[in-house]
Amino acid sequence: MSADGEEIIIVRSMTDSDMGLFSAHQRAAKSRQRAIALTTRAARELLSPDLFDGGGGRDMDCICTFASVTNRELRHIGKVGKNWRLGGRQIAGSEFAALDSMDFALIRSCRHNDGESPILITFVGRRAQRFMQAGLAASIGKQLKESVAIFGSESDAFDALASLFPPVPARIAIQRVQAQPALQLA
């Protein structure tokens, strides 16, 4: 948990390479990457200093939502080469085919998460949530640096985003996270 209890929302404007995280994009994905790219700045805010300095390498309890779909699994956050990634198994569901590059992943967590608190990832797509996606693009577009913007709980933007994307609901937070099956290497 964060020492100060402060929350952050990281907004990632997704790119084509992020689409590999979704099984619905498997055939069209140009990249073999199965993760959402994070900037070093975002990883530094999201992870505890121990995890960040150690290169991440931690499976975190992540609750992913898009429209009416919820997926809860352990997702790996770590450094691959010089790049930070939030990955794990591909997220299944035909609903995720509605997501595309320039849609948003909103990552809500306590600041400097050590793995004890769940991370909520809310996807917003222009096909399924046209007005919400357009509003986000208009209101935070200029704040995106390397396709990422970070809002601490002290900012006005955080309050606006938090009202749209509440913290992890209690009914979900108390459920057990699904462990990922071990990979079978042939």
C-alpha cells in the first residue's frame, strides 16, 4: 500500500502496440506485445520505490473493466529492456474488439502500490462510449506526454476523473483474484 494513502489515475492513450493485450485483436495486432506500455514516469508513480528500483517484476491484482465486462486477474508489471509494461494473459471477450488505438486505459491505484492494493483499469473506447472518449480527449489531450498523463488526488482533474471512474467497488475488491495458469512450454 501507499505510505500516504494518496491515489493516482494514470491515463494512457493506447497505441496499436497496446492492442495485443486483447484476444479480440490477436489477428490484427502488428506487435507481439501483450501489454500496455507505461512510461518510466508512470511506473515511478504507480509502483512502490522497492518495486520500481528492482525493475518491477511483480504480479499485481488488476481489475479491468470495459462497458459491462469485468476481468480480474494477476497482471505482471515490470521492465522489459528499457520499457515498462503492464501485461499478463490476453484479455478475452469480443467486447474488447471495440477498442482501438487512441482509446484510453485509465489506471487507478494508490500511489506507490506495493502489490497489497488492487489496481483498477477502466477502458474507454470511442465506438462504445463516444461522448466519454471525446470528452476525455478534449479535456486531457494537451496533458498527455508520451501518450500518458498522471493525475494525483490533489489535482482538480483527478476529482473529475474519479467521479467518472470510482475506486474498486467493495463487492469486487473482496473477491479472490484468479491466478494465471502456468505456461506450458513445448
